[in-house]
Amino acid sequence: MPTQTMPTPELYFDSIFAFQRSAALKAALDLNLFTTIADGARTAAEIAKACGASERGTRILCDFLTTLGFLTKSGHTYALTEDSALFLNRRSPAYLGGTAAFLYSPYIIGNFDDLAGTIRRGAAKTSMVDGENPAWVDFARAMVPMMMPAAQAIAGILGGASAGPMRVLDIAAGHGIFGITIAQGNPGAEIVAVDWAPVLEVATENARKMGVGDRHRTIAGDAFAVDYGTGFDVALVTNFLHHFDQPTNVTFLKRVAGALKKGGRVVILEFVPNDDRVTPPMAARFSLVMLASTAGGDAFTFDELTRMLSEAGFRDAKQHPLDGPESVVVATR
């Protein structure tokens, strides 16, 4: 006979206590604990001394992180897992701890203080994309390591150096890494980045650091209002459409189409759930983030994105799933 599974409240308690996981990870990042272990501290006493913390507190935190899978423990010594060594050691080029400043900020966490009220209204009280929000400067400074794999994927999809000269419009560029990465791989690429002026300072700084400042210029202002110009080969629309409802996106995409040459391509990066809207989990869950922080944003399915693109004058939309929760969608004008 098949084994019957008894009901369990484990998921309930895991969800109720999820704030403890988040707080423990933040504490470890604040204490520089992962880098300390990477540098050779192994016991609670050694880690505590290097982090300037109590041995008791450090031991309890390390044990908790071990139960979560961030550390391993053998006897009285701790070590980083492969994932923690790559993403949580400050000396790693893939370090993600810098994103914590944004993801733990009141801009993000505060959106969930009254989620029931938001659900009753069907929209956030205030949208993160209303006006020139200073949060986007923090976002631009924090997100480069997290976005680099997607930026490299987009550069590859566009053909790299073999694609030849191209003019690229990078809309809501933020940190600018998507256009910058294209320019690094293609010496014939010229980038025009659009965003609020304080955010563009970050993009310009990154372009100079990464050796493409001479092929990177900016247009400051509202992406729905500024004059993009015309004659672009590619328009980048990365992590932008999810902030708005579908009619707004169609209006915006028509503006994008007007900036492109005939045969030019729009490249969209988005969380794209399947048609069931519950898989894959990370892409599907992003809808809740948009409910809590925008007036009408969502995680759109590929069919929804295709319809919006078609209404705006684009054709031949193709989806390129990435290794993470996002997909690249490319369509032609």
C-alpha cells in the first residue's frame, strides 16, 4: 500500500519565522563573517575575534547559518559552502552582499508592512516609480554583480564583436551595465543611456571604470517623456516593464519602436512566469513584489509580453530563458 503522508505545519512555521533567516543573513553580512571565514578563521573564537563579536553570539549565528546551508560544520570548525564562497565572500568578483543595502532598505521592506491593505486596494499606496525616487541611485550602486550574468547573456544574444557597428539605446539604464557590457564586447557599439540624472552619474562612472566611457553618452529624464532620438539598432528595456500595467507598457513600447530603425531589435529582460503563473517559483513570486510596490505592475508571461510587443509594432518575439529567474525576450521592429 502507498505510504500516506501526514499533514504537517512545517511550511507554516518556516514562513512565520522567515524573518529570522533574513535577519541572520544580514547580521552575517554586517559582521563580514563570510569573508572572515574565507580568510582562514574557522572556530567560533577565531571568527568572533576577527569580526569584533562575542564568541557566544558568533557560535550561535554560525550554527544557525549551517542549518540554513550557508556554512558547513565539522567538529568545532566552520567552512563556507561553494555557493557562499562565490557569492558572499567580499573578495569574490561575484559577491552579492552589496545588494543587501538595497534589498534590506525601507524602500523594499516597508512595502510589505500592510500587505493585506495593499491586496484590498489592489495597488501600492505609493509606487517606487512615481517621480525621481532616490531609491534608484541605491539600486544602481548595488545591483551590478547580480545583473552581470544577464548582461553577458544579452551581449552574447546580440552577437558580440561579430555583430559589427550598432547604436544601442539603454532605457532606464540604472547602473548601465547592460549597455556597457555590449560595448566591452563590441568595439563598434555606441551606447546612449536614459535615466534620471543622479542615476546616470552611476552609469557614467561604471562606463569609465570599464573602459567604454568614450562610447557611452546619456540622456537625462523620464523614460516616458524624453526624446530618445531615432536610428537605433537595439533598444534595451531591462527590468522595467514589470513596474507598469499592460496599456502603459504598450504606449511606452510604441515610443521605443519609434526610436529604432526598421529591422531594429528591442531586448527585454524580465521575470517571466509560465502561463500557469505559479512556475517557475521565483519568477511567479515576483508578481507579489510588484503588487506591494507599484500601482499596476506584474510579472508578465511570454504570451502577455508578445501581445504587448505586437500592439506596439514589433514582430517575431523570441524568449531566451536564463539560468536564473529571468528571461530575455527579443523582438524586431
